[in-house]
Amino acid sequence: MMASSGIMVFSLSGCITAPVPPASLPAVIAQPAPAMPSTLSIEADNALKAAEQTVIETRVRRALWTAATEHLESARVAARSLNSDLTLKHAREAIALCQLGLQQKQSPPVIW
């Protein structure tokens, strides 16, 4: 150690220690990714076809609601990504909205 004008200077003489290995970490077990379905389920495929047909028939009768076409398009997008649950959900909703449109058409008009 040397002292020069009030500042102490320390010199190290090569005391290097080996790095300490990290504490044992628990092994992370990789979960296999869920397998992507290769096809749409039969039920979802049938519901999509039924929804497409129902929308066509409802359009011909001029009772189609725009929400039904939006759900049909959402069902088609879900079918392209092979998501059977979402396809089924949107297809059923499109069919239900078409049925409501047809019921509304059969109701007598409201006269004020």
C-alpha cells in the first residue's frame, strides 16, 4: 500500500477465484405443443355448410340481417384456421340470426 497526497492506493496481487457454479436449478420440463388439428371436425363442417345454405335462402327471401353475414364470415375464417369450436359457434349464431330474420319477415308490419 502506498499513500500519496491523502489517497490510499491498493494493489491486488492476482487473487482470482474460480467462478462459483450456479445453485442447482430445477429442471424445466418442456410441455409438448398441442397438436394442430389437420382437419375440421365433422360437426363444425356440417354446421358451416348449413349456415352457408341458410344465409343464401334468407338472402333470397330478403330477410337477411348483416349480423348473420358477419358471423358466417367469422365461421369461414375459423374454418380456415381449423378451429372447430369457433367455427361451430359462429355457424350456429349465423343460422339463429337467419331464423330470426325470417320470423321478423312473417310478422305483420307495425302501423303507427
